[in-house]
Amino acid sequence: MTREPFRARLYPKDALLGRLDGAKTSPALLVNPRRILHLFLILLVAGGVSLFFLLGPPGGGGQSTTPELAIGQGLELDGNVTREDDDEIITIAAAGIEPMPKAMPIGSDEEIIAIAAVSIEPMGPAVPVVLHEDGLSMSTVSAAYTVGDMLAEKGVVVNEGDYLFPSAGSLVTAGTHIYIYHARELFLSAGGDTTTLHSRKGTVADVLDEADVSLSALDRVEPALDAPVMDGMTIRVVRVQEELETVDEVIPCAVVYQDDPTMDMGQYMVLDWGADGLIQREYRAVYEDGQEIERELLSEWEQAPRDQIVAQGTKVVNFVETPGGPLRYSYSLEMYATWYNPASCGKSPDSPWYGIAATGVTVQRGIVAVDPNVIPLGTRLYVPGYGEALAADTGSAVIGNIIDLGFADYEVVDWHTRWETVYILE
């Protein structure tokens, strides 16, 4: 008699024990005829496992094991399957599988459990399922054991951001409804930076809310917030800022020169430093993503400058070259120059006024007699060939453009009477 092949499939402990105990299985699954058969077979296996450990494997002692299997991995067995109903060790014995040196441990403290339970199902006919994809429903049949296997069988790809219910690891039973809503790939450009999003939202506003993108009252969104979302769409958020800016512009003061005849030509003196003026303007500036796109003048205020006043000399400055260097003079006179000394003044040496000039100074070189109506007493002079002198004396014969050059009695007179240019020094 030919035995119908069985498929031993390994599942997470909670999932398959739940199928047995009702912990994670709906009432519809418990009354499924195929599940009743499963329960009967597992109870049968449990009894066989007890005998297996009491009597040992055929042909020798020890415990027979199978190779380690990952969760959800299928194993074709042609024969009966036994299990030790223990939380720590499960063994599978089947015809045609060689004994292994050790049993397979259950990692109860780890994320991955090697084996928690064994579900043995005959390779029976496919069961009907309903696939709902993006609102469209399709009835089909599948022999897959999990939702993930069934979707792979039908060529349905689930990507990042897609919604899937039940989960990919859930078991497929007759009448299972599977819901898939695919996310759209979108590109979000905000403030000049572009990112990629996956979203199942229907409008631009919903996508921005999901991405936690806040908007100010002036920000602009392209396309509009109520626009429907399409795959591959680029949503642009333009950050708009409006600022009030004050700009100051300085008006330099002008420099005004005033002539001053009392100052030498080339001399300057600031009479009033003045003050710069100011123009103050207030603008409304609009920026998009940091770039100025609009500027509007709102107000303007001006303070006029005050001129700076500078005096400039207009007096002509003259110089006469002397053995001691150039001397500044105001003007010059052509005068008839004579000479005198105390002995030539007609006074006796015993006189208290002997050798005393009109201003009380002693007559010597550098003291000259002048007509005060022509050259005021106290004026500094320069006479070429004689030198610098002081107008400090008068004489009865000194009238008009006559100048008498003084010498002391002990000095050698080196002057010859003649016309000479006399410079009136400053």
C-alpha cells in the first residue's frame, strides 16, 4: 500500500501551539476539518514519541534526531513523525533520515526559536482566499501556508511603507481576506533640501502632516494642499519670510572755505566742524528659501547736513634772503640810509643823555632812527649790508624816507650813505 506523502513544517511555538490550544486561533479555525485532522495526528504523534523513548529507535539504543530546521522551513517526510512533548527538546523520526548526534534545543531565551512545534499536513487542495489590493478585490486559491508565501506565489511585492493585514507570517486558511495598500514614492523639497518619502496618504496636506512638516502662514506649497497624491510626485515647500528692514545712508557734509586776510596764504583754520546728514529708509523685504525676491519702500526720513566752515589765509607771504637765512617781511620801502653814533649826536660825554636813544635804549649797532610817521617806533627791520634792526630812535634830520643806522663809539663804521631797500619784518 502506497503511503500519501506528508509535509512536516516548522512554525513558531506560540503560533502552532495556539492553533492547538486556541490561544491565537479564531473559532473559525478550530472547527476547520483539516485542523481537526491536524489535532488528531499530533495527539497520535505524541503517543508515538512516548513509545519511542521507552523502547528506543529500531536497530539500537539512543535517540534519533533530524537536522536542525529554521522556523517556517518545510520538510518532506515519507513516514510517521514523533515528538517529545517537552518545552526544551523536540525530535522528529522519519523513514529515510539518519540519526543525528544530538537533539535540537529550543532557544526559549532567544529571538529565534529553532523548533517549537510541528504541524503535519497532507498536501491537499488549495483553499480560497480574497486579496484586496489598493481597494480592488480579487478572489483566488492558494496552497501556501503563510500570507507571505501566498503573496510571493501570486507575484505581489510588498515594499517599505506598504500596509499589509494580516502580517506576512500569519497562516492562510479557507476564506482568509488579505488587505494590501501600497505606499507611493514621493519627493519632498523643503527649504532647498530634497528627501524621498513613502506614503499612502491621499492629499498633499496629509503627506506633509504625516512627515511632520510644519507650515507658516506665508509658506507656499506646490502643488496645492488639497491636490491628490500621485506616485513619483514632487512636493515643494517654499519657505517664505517677510521682514522689516531699516537702512541708513550717510550724507557727507560739504566743506566751505572763507578767505581771511589776516592769515598767511596757505594757512587754514576750522571755524565749524559741521555735521553729516542722514537718510533713513524702512523697507518690507520678502525672502523665498533665503533668497530675496521683493523689496518695498515703506517710509523715508532725512536729516540735512551742516556745512564745515574753514578759514583760509589770503595774506601774501614775502621772504628776503639774509646771511642768517630767509626772513618774512610784510612790505619794503626805498629809503636813504645814513649812519650815526653817540659822539655825532652833539651831546657831551658827561651828559646823562649821552648815547641814549629816544626810547631810552643805548645807541649801538642794530638801533636805527626813523620818522615815526613813516615807520612806527618798535618796528623790526632788515637793511641789506647792515642787518636786522629795531626802529628805536628819532632825529631832527630824520624826516620822511630817511633812516639813520646806529653804531657804538667803539664800533668800526662800515656803512656808506646811500639809497637802500628796507624790509619791514613781521
